[in-house]
Amino acid sequence: MDARVKPAHDENSMRPTLLNPLFAPVTSLPGVGPKQDKLLRYLLARAETPRLVDLLLHLPASVIDRRARPKIREASAGTMVTLEVTVDRHRPPPPRNSRAPYLVYASDETGDVVLTFFRAKPGYVEKLLPVGEKRYVSGTLQFYDGIPQIVHPDRVVDEEGFAKLSGIDPVYPLTEGLALGSLRRAIAQALQKLPALPEWLSPEVIRRCKFPDVTEALNRVHVPVELTDILPDGPFWSRLAFDELLAGQLALALIRAQLRRPAGDRNAGDGHLRSRIIDALPYALTASQRAAVAAITDDLKQPVRMLRLLQGDVGSGKTVVALLAAAAVTEAGKQAALMAPTEILARQHIKTIAPLAEQAGLQVAILTGREKGKERRELLARLDAGEIDLLVGTHALIQDDVVFKSLALAVVDEQHRFGVRERLALTNKGEAVDVLVLSATPIPRTLVLTYFGDMDVSELREKPAGRQPIDTRTVPLSRTEEVVDAVGRALKAGKRVYWICPLVEESEAEGIEHLTNATQRFESLQKRFGNQVGLVHGQMKGTEKDRVMGQFAVGEIGLLVATTVVEVGVDVPAATIMVIENAERFGLAQLHQLRGRIGRGSEASTCLLLYKEPLNEMSTARLKVIRETTDGFRIAEEDLKLRGEGDVLGIRQSGLPGYRIARSEVHGQLITQARDEALRIMKENPRLKGERGEALRCLLYLYERDEAVPLIGAG
Ligand code: ADP
Ligand code: MG
């Protein structure tokens, strides 16, 4: 290729070189060392050293207004002021009392003010506030014995420095140990490195939404000129949110375009295996299961690839639908794969599926990290030879040496745990693979859009017949003994009980003593109930987990103490009681998932939510939602609402998971607009060519949605 037309890309990643400065590590900034690195990793939720781009996308939570410049006599207590003063004299702490503050007396023509410094470094204050000079001092004014004072002024600048101040300072979400000043300095430096970015939005969008350009948007949120500049629904933040959403939507659209390329042969057979499975079922399919199977089979027959989301609350019976889809593919002489996020879940699937498959003559196998050596080699050989019809497994399925003879259907369970990369890796193992995504977490429409783009959706709205409602109650931890007594009575009556404990991560462990870890709870319950009690948690070996789960499933043990490993998919219909310890620590969706493990049989079930007192308002509201409904869709919606309010309360956990800037409750409108814009781009310029195309690639890299870039033009 001619060197002059070769696009400017970073050697390693195809990233446009233009963006390289933004992907430099924060530690390349002066004043950012290993300690800051660690704090910033924590703050910005990154496993590795954050890059400048991560700093720039960390937006302010509020502002300090320093524009108020009253005279000393007019200044009122408790307000943020900037005073123009002359430094009169210093009073360092007496030599034997280093705890006493260092005081500086200053004044203007209306009065005196005391500037107070605790534990000041020697020489620091002298240099900052030379006697006889004029300085601008800002901070919160207080009165001490009737004398105005400012303790630790935020800023002390001279005439020249003052001229440079905007008067409004951003305040960022912080983490313990990280000073606002040092974060601000780092962000200001990152802003200096911002290259001239090309415009990737179309003139129509810019006009319609009245968006500023991206450089202005970044500058104005980090160096606000007006108090309103940092509001999420203001033009600057909205522009950035739109960019982020567009990057997401465009990546999805690119992937989808790839997936939608015409499929070759059709992937559903004559139905004989399906009817054998249906005949072997100990129950009748619900109407919505039947409808889902029909829709899927229809997709499989179409000359374009299937991309369908099967959404159904926990316990709604998605597995059997997936199995029937696999059977349809087998009828056509092809293979299917089912990928689950955890080993337990994969084994659970194979356990449900294997007996039914056997009746129908369908060859199934499992592949996880646990299958090794000879066993694994043999399995892979059979897979390659087309002797396995349905391969169930974990991430292990996407390893390079896993080769299918003719993979035609990829079923991905609990999709939100997998990234786009994994989804692609699996579908790349066959020609024009049809994709079925199973999601147990009912996802509100806006989220479906942000995560999957436009997908066909089948919903399993009804629960299988005969399900009993779950009686859910909240109980303070102080009454744990009574709960243990009740569990004892239940065990005597032959019932099966889950006892769920929250995860204690090591880093979290200190300072949260009230969290009971599963092992401790197991030991105390074992003292009381002996060998009726079992324990499973994430750190256990897979085989050991299975053994214990198996014992619980057949009733050899009646009480299973567990961490959230049982959250997804585990299916023991005979279990009718669940105790969740420290329920206030769990997310709503997680509580719903957990509780979905009971109420699966024909017997009435009970869920006890043990909470630590006192409950804050947010936790009270959340537990109330869980108590009042078992409708996953309602819970998901309430969850969004509550998290929105949480944001108002200053808890920064609102927003869309995986998105840093866009927030569902503020930018809901923008999601659909970004979707439409992505579709328009796909129609007009699917290969992202020309100036706009290059700019859009920049956007994808900036927001790290570049998985899809190698696909452009691949087909
Ligand atoms: P999920 O949608 O949570 O993955 P599963 O597929 O694990 O649900 O099904 C939950 C339980 O319901 C399983 O024990 C399964 O055998 C049972 N089940 C599925 N469909 C029906 C049905 N139509 N009638 C009765 N039970 C069903
Ligand atoms: Mg499931």
C-alpha cells in the first residue's frame, strides 16, 4: 500500500494515532505516581493503570462557585467566598505546641479575617502569604469568637493567578485518600493533551440536538463557565452522553450487520427430534414457551441469520426452549453450542438437558475448564467429527482449539455477563451462526437497546403452571436466633433450605465486621444441625461444589449455606425456603435472582430477608419492592427508578452499567436517537469510509467500542 494513503494507526491496535496521547497512562503525568495510580484505579474502576481518557470521562458531580467576592464585612457565615486581602502578620504555633494552628491575619478596608492552617509544613504558609502583599483567598467563611476566619483556604493566588481563575471549580466524585486538588490537576493536564478531534456527528444531529463540538463539551464540563455547565441534561454532558451511546449503538449495528449476512443452508429440520423431546417432558410447555420455540424455528429457516433475545424471568423455563432450538438444528444435521457464565450453571444445564436429549437421540457433551487432558482431546475430536450435536459449556467453548464441524446455533445464557468479544468469538466458530441470547434478568427496553441494539425479542411472560407464590418477609439480624429455630423446624419437616451470605471480598473485609461470611455461618449452623448442613462458595473447587449441590438436590443435606454462586440458574425445585443474610447489601436484581431459586415446585415457599439495622431510606425502599412483588419486570423498573434517586442522594451508581457518561434516567431520549443515527450510518456508509467514516472510527476507539472495527469490510 502507498505509504501516503496508509491510515494513521497505532501499531498494536489499529487505533488512530491521533488518539494515542489520550491512551497514555495517567502515571505519565507529572505529579501522578504509584500511590495516585492505585487510588485512580479504584476510583475509575479499572484493573490496570487508568489512561488520560479515563480521567477526561470522569465528570464532575457538582461545582464550587467562587465568583462571590464580597468585602470582609459583607461576607456571611458558611458561604464560599473569595476575598481580596492584604496580609498583615503571621502567628506560627508556639514552639511547644505543634498542634496549635498557624494563623495569618489579613484585612481589607472593611475589616479583618484570620486564615487558619493546621499542621502546616514549615515555610509553606510564609511563602503562600507574604506579609504586606495582596492575595486572593477563597474558602468557606466562618466566625470564630465573632471574628471572620477561613480554615484551610482552597485557593490562595496573587493578581496574576486570579486573572486565570474561572471562578467556578468542578468537584469530582472522589475516593478515600485522593485529594480533590490533585485529581483536578491531573484532569486539567489531561485536558491539555486533548488532540483536535474530528467531528463524527452529522450536521443534522448537531443542529437538531443543538450540540456543541466534543472539544468544547469536554472543556466546559471540566472548566465550567456557568454553574449549569456540568448538569447531566445540559448541552455539554448530553453531547458526551450521545457520543458514548452512539459508539455503543454503532458497534452493535456493525456486529449485527455482520451477523445478518445471508446464511447459507437453512438450520431447522423436520421436527422429529423436537417432538420426541416434547413427548418426553414431564410437563406441558406453556403457551409462551411454545410461541418462543415457533419464533425461533421460523428464524432458523429464514435466509438471514437469527439474532434473538429470549427474555424470561427466573424459573420461566428458558432451558427447554434452548434445547428445542438445538434439536431443530440437529435435525438439519448441524451443531449447537450453549455457553453459560459459570461452571455450576453449565453443569446445571447439562443435567436438565442430558436425560431429555438421550430420549431423543441427541448427542450432548460438556466442556468447561475442568475437562482436561485425554478426556478433553477426545471430546474435541468428536466435536470436530460432528459426533456431538450440542456442546454445553463455559468460556472454555471459545478457546481456539475448540473446532466444530458445522456450528449453526450459538445459545448464550445470562448474556449480560458476557462481552461482545465473547459473543463474537463463539459465533465465529461456524458459518453464519444463528444466535439466541437467554436473559434471566428482565431488562427494560432502553437497556435492551443499549446492550443488544435492535434484536428480536421473545418473552416468557407466564410462569409454568402450578407454581406457588413466595411469601417474602424482612427480619432484623437481631432476630437471627428465631430464624435459626424456624429453619430447625423446617428441616425436621423435611424441607430444603438455602442460607445465602454476602460475598466478603478481601479488600472489603476490614471495617464491615457485621458481614457474616459464609464459612462462619456454616460452622455455626453445623454446630446446631450437624451433617444436615452443606456449604458452597466461589472459592471451592468445581467438583466439590457439584458434590455438595448434588447432595442438596437429592436431599442428603437439607440446609445449604451459599454465597451468590447459586444466584443464576441453579435449579432444585424441592427447595422451598431461602434465608438471605444482610439482604440490604444485595442489588435488587440480585435479590430477585436469588429468590428465584425457590418457588419452583408445587409447594409454597418462604423467603426471609435478614437485614442489619438501621436501614437507610434507600435500602428500606428496595427491600419493600422485593417484599411486594415477584414480577421481575416490575423489579427491574423499580430498580432503575431507585437508582436514579440514589444519584440525587449522591450515590454514584446510577447510569447504565458499562457506560460512564450516559444515564438511563436522564438520557433515555438520546438512546433511541443514537440508535437511529447508528442505523442511518449503517445505511449510508456501512464501511465507515471517507472523512466522516474515519471520524466515526475515532469515536469507536475513544469509547473503546472498537471490537467491531475489524469486521468492517470483512463481509
Ligand atoms: P430459567 O428460565 O430460570 O432458566 P429453567 O429453564 O431452569 O428456568 O426452568 C426452571 C424449572 O422449571 C425447571 O425445573 C424446568 O424443568 C421447569 N419447567 C420448565 N418449563 C416448564 C413447564 N412448561 N411446566 C412446568 N415446569 C417447567
Ligand atoms: Mg436458566
